[in-house]
Amino acid sequence: MLKVPVMADVFAQGKEPEYLFWVGSAGSFDDRAKKITRAFVKLLNKADVDFAVLGTEESSSGDAAKRAGNEFLFQMQAMTNIEVMNMYNVKKIVTACPHSYNTLKNEYPELGGKYQVIHHTQLLAELIKQGKLEVENIQLNQKTITFHDPCYLGRANKEYQAPRTILKSIGVNLIEMPRSKNNSFCCGAGGAQMFKEPEKGFMDVNVMRTKEALTLQPDVIATGCPFCNTMMTDGVKNEKQEEKVDVKDVAEILAEALKL
């Protein structure tokens, strides 16, 4: 059974958890992304990480509003969140969404929200290094996996190693797409493109990126972002490869490999 402490309850007991787990809109409401949230919480519980969530007090980070050009709405959402987090004396935030990660880390400080913000792959890589998460290689070391770099984790914030460190620690056969790391290619969801139809062109961006991944004949396309997960999953379905290729978050893959 998953343990998910709520910040208000923890704070009422006079405690301040080390991490606020920012779940994000996708991780809270999208049925597929909820599985990523559960996998990450399973790992946090296993490593005995001191964390809590805001629960109903968490609102949208404002990323989508800002990317879509509605700065006024973004600032309203951000100020509301900052007021809540500062009330709880939040110091560290971990999130499985690079969009929230980028916004909380780089755009909240000028509005009064100054926190240490990390991506879930960064925390998981550190927990593995500390020996708090032991992985079994038996089930997964025959799998061929390629990792798709989320734009807001990679090119925007220069984090390329953490997710790869996790996958290598599991012992999978990690292969890189021709365009990866700082030369990676977008899944097609960033910049609020997730919420609109694509412009006219000869191919959808997510289909092009998925085709690139499928040329490597992977068993799994790994992601570190719920938006990327959706776009790559749709791409795999478009190519009618869903029976052969899975799309999974790094946290889900690590949860499968846990030594229980």
C-alpha cells in the first residue's frame, strides 16, 4: 500500500518534510500519467524518503498558460502556489514533470518562490548511488531501451545523465537515437503544443520522433516526462507497433527492477 503524506496533515503535526512532491496536472488527472506518479511514490516509499504532497492545495504550475502567451494567468497561478508553499516553509521540491520542473526552478524565483527544485530522475539516481534503491537486473537486462530527452529537462536545463545513470544501473542495453542529449528532437508537446492541433506539414512531430526511435528496434522507449510519454505512445500506435514496443517512464522501469 502506497504511503502519500499530505502537507497540511504533516504540518499540523509540527513536522516539515524534506521534499514537497509536486505531482503536476498530468500526474494528477491523466490516467496514464497517474501510473508514473504511483511508480515514483513506490520508489520514494521504498527508499524511505521524507516527502509530502499538497493534495487539493496544488494548482497548475502555470507552465501551459505561460507558453500559450497568457502571462497574466501564469502569474495568478504562480502567486497562488507560492503563497501556499511559503506558508508550509517548503525548501525542496521534486517533480516528475519537466514542464513543472522548469517553471518552478527558473520562473518562480522572480515572483518570490525560491526553492531547490529537482527532477525525479535526479533524485532517483542519487538514491541508487546512496544504496537506498537496490535493483535486480534479471528481468530487464535483456531489454533494449532508448531514452527520449524531454526538452525542458535536457536542452532547457542541461540534465542528460540522471535518467541514463538509472537505466544503466538496471543493466539494460541502452542505445541512443541519432538525435539525443543537446541535439535531441522534441516530442511535439512542448510550448503548449500539447493542447492544440499541429500546423500543416508533411508529418506530425511526434510521429517523426517515434519513427526515429523505432529504427533502433527497441523493446522500450523510455521517457522522463508525462507529455513525452503521451506523444511517443501516440506515435507508436500510429506506427501500429504497440504490441512490440512499450513506452515507459524511467521511474516505471526502475520500479519494475526493484529488489523487494
